[in-house]
Amino acid sequence: MPFFRRPFDRRQFLARPAATHDVTAILALGYRAYRRYLTSHIEEIAELIHTEPTAVLEHDGRIVGVAQAGWRLPPNAWLRAIILDSRMEPGVALPILLRQIHGLLPARAINALYITLDEWNAPWLRGGLDAAGYRHVMHVWTYDKDDMEIPSSGNQLVAVRRARPEDLAAVLRLDAICFPAPWGKGEEILGPALVTAPYFAVAEWSGRVIGYSYVTVHEAGLRAHLVRVAVDPAFQGQAIGVRLLAEVIRFCRSRRIGLISLNTQDHNTNAQRLYEWFGFRRTGETQTVLGFTGLDSRASDSRPPYR
């Protein structure tokens, strides 16, 4: 009888933490499955099972599902990968797989797990996430700017310069006070970005870092994505964010980049006004953020697998 042609029997599922010997099977599943939620290449997901909370789902001894959390900034983390064998029923398999990944998180001081859904992956993911207890948190809107006009150069009394490795502590402090949960970015992201991003700048006043901006470049240099603009709340209202944004656009001009994109939360009206004044326009693309909160603090990595 062909595999999975018979009705699913929950008693035949085994959810457990991923192990080193699972790497080959995880890669094979990632290459062949079309039900994939990946925030990076499958090769990176496989490598990260050594450091990031990762769970696998077996059926009849075969790995048919993988889930991985990452970008941990306690008490929050994000789902960075979900892969299901294409013959699996998400509404059945996902709650079992996610229950296992939830059990791995409290020992790492995580009590809330989030995921961002695009329109293309929502149809197969949303039902299983709902069944697992994930609830709507907010929408994220996408903005684009296809001209490099600058309405204002902002505050010229602050110095804006390329970030240096020794700025990391100041950047992490700023990120923590400027972005509420679950939007903070920890050293895992900001540390490498500070030295490798094509554009990462800080605003400095009297030797103190009071703001920063961070840009990535895509599509063979044709599009830039504004990841962050942050200003210390004690210095807001002084056109420092305007200055940082103006310098981002000057960078894009120098690279002959034709389009700048960014994402912002649906409730962040202050940021939206700034972006729209600078000529950014909503694209109509919306992402949905779902979250699972209140993970059981009594759970641990030694929790027995779900059968």
C-alpha cells in the first residue's frame, strides 16, 4: 500500500527533539517538500539543529516534519522553519510537531513564539497554527519608494557615520528600548549585520550613539530593504530619524538602487507618517503575525516525546 494512502493514525506519529543523525533526512525532506516555511536556506536550517531548538516528526520511522525556532531574545523567539511532507495533513501534523517545539523553549527562558505569514504560505499553515493555539497579533504593511527624492536632510548637528564593531553594545541598547516585544533584534542578528551589511550607520551626539539605521541590498543591487531606523526616545522629536532616513536614501543614490522597501506594523502611525512624507507608498502587501504565548515554564528539553 502506498505510503500515507490510508487514514492518518495519530498513534503512529513520534515527535522528538532533532539530533545530529537527522541532518541527512532533514535535508532530503527540505528539498522535496513543497510545504515549506523557510526564513533561510535549508542547509542553514540543518546546520542550526546543533544550536537552535529543533523538533522532528516521524511517521512509520520516517521524518515527515521539522520545526525550528530561532532569533531568541528572551522571553520571545520566532519560528524560522516549518517543513511538512507534502502528503501530510497540516491540521493533524502541525499541532503535534509544534507541541514538541514548545516543550523545548521554556528551558531557554522563552515563553512566547511568533511567526510571520505571507499570502503564499498562509493557506496551508494557518489552519494548523490555529489548531495549535496561535492567535493573531498584528498585521505588517509593506512600503516601497521608487524615487530617491529627499524632502529634508534632518538634523545636521548630529554626526552620522558607518557603524564599527565597538558600537554593538550601544546598538543593542538602542534596539532594546526602541522596539517593543517581539520586535527586538539581539546580538545574533545585529552583531553580524553591523560588520557585513552594505549599509549600517549610527547617529552620534557628543560621542554618544543615539540612533542607527540598517539596510540590506537584494536583486543584484536593484533593491534595498530598510531593516531599521531607530532613535533613542530621549532624543526623538529632533529630526534625527529624518537625518538617518535621508542618509539611507543618499546611500541608495550612490549605488544606483532603484527601489527601497520596508515593513512596519499596522499600528505604528508615527513611522508611517515619516515614511509617507519621504515618498514611501503602501504596496498592498500585508503579512500576518501570529503568536503563541504562555509556554509552560515547567516544560524542559527532557520532556518525553509526543506519540
